[in-house]
Amino acid sequence: MNAETTTIAPHGGTLVQRVLEGEERRAALSRASRLPSLTLDSRGVADLGLLASGAYSPLTGFLSRDDYLRVLHEMRLASGLPWSLPITLRAADGAGLRGTVALKGPDGAIVGLVEVREVFTHSKEEEAQLVYGTTDAKHPGVAQLYAQGDLLVGGDVRLLERPTPLFPELALDPADTRRAFAERGWRTVVGFQTRNPVHRAHEYIQKAALETVDGLLLHPLLGPTKDDDVPAAVRVSSYRVLLERYYPRDRVLLAGFPAAMRYAGPREAVFHALVRKNYGCTHFIVGRDHAGVGNYYGSYDAQRIFDRFTPAELGIQPVRFEHTFFCRRCGGMASPKTCPHEATSHVILSGSKVREMLRSGTLPPPEFSRPEVVQVLADGLREVVV
């Protein structure tokens, strides 16, 4: 790989690789059938794959107690390296959880191994308060935490069976995206995280960022989300039609991020940035209410949290944008920084309002979303409802 087109180093300096293949994988699978086991939920399966592929570098497995506690209280690993979300394996019963333990998916198939380092307990309420900023069980991340087992299992993992991706052509590991960036000669790359369709406001900030870097990684989250979020298949269709008609093809790479959404607001914004650093991004867009849900977080808390770290220790540059909108009087996209007009001139719709409009057969205006995108969403959501 040409040094001039090599992107930044992974978080911690080394891209973790813990995927077993070939004869080593076959032997491990044979051995795993005779081992004690733990069953993962869909988020656990996603985390296992991301740990093994290096997306969560420098983590080599689920957090042990020292790392877990420091992440909770300081947003750092025991080594001092920034890390904002606890990546944990929970169990209801610790019996037999020692040495090598097989990991099964929800369907009972063996997907990996964990070398159990320790089994420990901690307060779910404290984790909820520190990670999500609330102990309210109505928060989707808190609700999932409360539904899990009380014991935490720390240890390194090995991946034996990858889940079948919904879109195989978008299933790019960090090594794959880094290789793609190098082949394209991109030395600076801005990442964009989304669990929603890309509307005009998103397009505006992506293209504004693209003016200053070599390429854009459009990296939608394709793992588990809330039931009322737009289904991944519908969203991917909307991304494709938008990129085909409104973006320069040689400046954008579309890939899937197979993580589960945690809705942890500010902490998840830092997590999303560090993970995109592992995928090879040098910059990361942080917009209004990044990874938020309901009214649990302030509109710009997810931007302010980056100030708690030095640029050198994060190693990826956050690109902060205010809320953007179409202004009828300006005749184009704008933000509070550039538009002098009153709010009545601004076309602003919430995600829930848009979903409600689409499901009722009403199409959002072209000032809010490209007509082609709106049509894809309307058709896709109509099929889901039917």
C-alpha cells in the first residue's frame, strides 16, 4: 500500500483481527460443540463480529472489570485510551463460565468463542445513568440493558461464523474500506453515520464536508434499531438512488455498519467517531442530536463531548454542523449561521413526522427530501405496512 495514500492508524495503533478461517476454524468449531456455551442476542452477535473484524480496535474482546469501570466513569480504557461505550457480554448465570466458552447466536448456531478472563457484577442503574444519562426504562438503550443478565463476562473473542449480511456488497470490514481508500488515493476521508434516510439537510452537510476532504464514507448503521425506524432495506434503496443521481461517484463509498444502535447520544457520538477512525476515516460529521432519542439529550451535547479529549488522543477530527434546513426566502439550504430569516421560512420536519406522512401516503416536499428518495421511501414503507 502506498504510504502517501495510507489513511490514519487505527485506534490504539493496530487493527485487531480475530476471525478464524480454514482449518483453524474447522478445528475450533469441532471443539466448540463440546464446550459450555452462552447465547448472544442480536446486538451481541453484531458486537462479536465488529470486535473480530477490528472495527472496535483496540478491543480484542468483551470488557473485563477494570476496562468496564474506567469506561463508565472516565470514557477511557484502563490503558488511558479514549473509549466511550462499554462493549459487554452479559449472562444470567455464571455456572461453568471459565476457560473457553462457545458463543451461540439466537438460533442456537455456534458463532464464536470467548476466553473467559473474569465474571463480575455491577449496578445496571449506574451503567444506565453514566452511559445513557438516565435510568428511565422508556429509553430504548436502558430498556435493553435492564432486560439483560446481571453478570458481565470479560474475555477475548474469536469469530467462527459471520452472520449473513443483508447486503453482501456493502459488508466491508475496516481492512476493506482502508484498502478502497488507498486504491482511490484518498488521504482524507469524512465519515457519516446514519440510521435514517439521507434528506436534503444531510446531503447539504455531507457535501459541505466533502469540499474539504478527498472522499466521503456514507456508513449507514444496518444492525438492530428501534421498530419504528425505517427498515434497513428501504433505507439502502434510498441511499443508492440519491448517490446515483446527486453525488460524484468517484468521491463517495457506500458501506454498511453492522452495529446495533444504542441511542446513547453524546457517548455514542464519540464511539461512532472512534470506530470510523478504525475504518480509515480522518474526519467524522457530528450533527445536531447525534445518536439521540426522545428528549434525553441536548441538541448539541454530542458535539460538546468531544472537547473532553485532546485532538491527538482521539486521532479523528469531528466536523461539527448546526441544524440545517431549506429556507424559502434564501432559496436554498442554510443553517442558523448563514440564514437571517424567521423560522416560518424554514422547511423543517422531524423524522417521526416524515414517517407518519409517508405511511399515510403524503409525500414530504422536495425542499425537505429529493423526490426520488421520497418515492423510494413511500413505496418501501407501503410494502412494509401491507
